[in-house]
Amino acid sequence: MRYFFHIGYNGTNYRGWQRHPYGVNVQQTIENSLKQILKHPVAIVGCGRTDAQVHASQFFFHLDVEEPWEFDMLFRLNKVLPPDIAVFDIIPMEGLPHARFDATSRSYDYFIHTYKDPFLNDVSSLYLFRHLDLDAMKAAAALLPLYSDYRFFCITPAEQDSTICHITEARWLADRNGDRLRFRISANRFLGRMIRIVVGKLLQVGTGALSLDEFESYLATENAPKALTPAYPQGLYLSKVTYTYLDLPPRSSFSAILHNQTDADWLAV
């Protein structure tokens, strides 16, 4: 029997989602907790990957078991897991739906604060920019859905089966004071570090270090950037994962607590 687990996590203390031998990761932490509960090793399959220190306010993984458990797994797993990983829902599924391959859309949010705040340090990225050109950043973001080949926004394009991504949403929002920014982007798929590279280039547009035409030439694959500098990881959140058969709203309170704001407090740039 297959279960989908709907979770969220603060990625500050983890070297990303994926299991690997180079440090503590979210997947291994959850598998170890499930092993403690079920008394045997388990393997889980996540809906995607997140980099080190990147967060997820909505994430899914699936787990196969021979027989349904007869106890409150939601309560028990949350009790065993560390405080920075939360399980919101456990959903029994018909057949063998796949948490990764069946996802039709993924959305990310990237948070920026432009003033020093010790309480935002791990959950938003600090960029001390006084006079960003938000109109130029808005115009650059509007170009993203018009193109589909993102080879110049990927660290290792040669290692990808494809660099084609279909972006359906890309926009900037700001809080009422204008000193905190939020970039929201949705697509069918993303490449490694692609969103952080995009944000880094959009910030260059905002500071005047990169023209709108130069930015578009990267999208059109006419000119390759001389350097790729991803934006800081701690501002990035996987915030929505959608399936044809499962479309749960994110637990907005997860990010609202971290950022002390709800979606209604963010205004379109």
C-alpha cells in the first residue's frame, strides 16, 4: 500500500533533501525516524530535491508498506522527528502514484530583506540594496514565461537530460514598507540551482549591473553569462506541489510564522 506524506521543513540545519554521505539531510532524517517507528528500514521517494539550507513549506514523499499501520502515525512521527520537520497529512493512495514523476507543477518563493534583522537571518536572504529598480526587475521577470530553454541558468546543463522548463508564473511582490521582497515562480520542472541563479540575475537587473536586453539574451540562449552566482539559499522555499489527483493548499501558517506576514500583506510590484 502506498501513502503520500504532506510535510514542511526548515532547511537551515540540513544539506538538502536528498540522501547522501556528505552531511545531515532531510530524507535520511525522516527515514531514520520511520525506521524507529516501524522497526525495519524504509525507503521514501520525495517530490523533488532542495539544496542545502533551502526550505519547503510544502513537500510530498511516498512510502510503500505491506500492511496499513494500526496506530496514529501522524502523531507518532511528529513526536519522533526534530522540531524543524513537520508532517501535516498522511494520505492513503489508490494504485501506485509517484510523488516525483506525477507532479504537474511546482512553485517556489524567494524572500529578501534589505535591512539587517537577526530574526530573519535563517529564513530570508539579506541584500543591503537601498535603491533597487523594481520596475526593471518586474519587466525582467515577465520575460521568463516567454522562453523555455534554461541552459544558461543551470550550473551543470551538460548533465541534464533536458534544459527545457515551462514557466507559468514569475512575479515580484513587496511588503507594505517596500523593504522586503518576495519572488514567486511556478513551472512544470526546474534545473539545479536554477531559481537561485534567476534571482541572482534579477537582482543584477535591479541594481543596474545587468541590462534588460542582456538578461533576455541569456533566455534566448544568444549569449552565455560570464559567471553564474546563485542567490543565497536561505531565502528559498518550495511552497506548492500540485498533482492531477492531489491539490492540497499549503499550510500558509508555516511561512507566515517564519515571516510574520500572510499572503495578503504582500503587494504586487
